Amino acid sequence: MIYAAHHIPDNIDRLCIEREKTSADLARELEVSRVFVGKILNGDKTPSLARMLEIARFFGVTPNELLEAGE
């Protein structure tokens, strides 16, 4: 399995669709702005380890799943 930070945006997009969540839902949960989440989704910003743990918890996945390459 290939793990890399540049897979995070695609995996968050996929998880939002699968869980029927929006980037606004994620921003609310993380207590950050939608602009901040947008920067993560655009690949302009890589979340810290602490944020990755929060994002993983929000979606009910492991942090590794956020870093895995898609099929």
C-alpha cells in the first residue's frame, strides 16, 4: 500500500461522498473555517498530525486511510 500526504484531498472527497457529509460539516466539526478545509481539499495545505486524527475520527476511519492511494 502506498501512503502519502498528497492523497488526503481525494480521500476526504471520497469519504464526504460515502458518508454524505460536506466540507462545511467537516469545518464545523474541526472548528475551523471552510476556507481552511478548502485549502486542504485543493492540496494547498497539508493538515497537521493532530488535524489528521480529528479528520479520521470525524469519518470513522484510521489516519492511514486518509493517506492511502486510491484504487
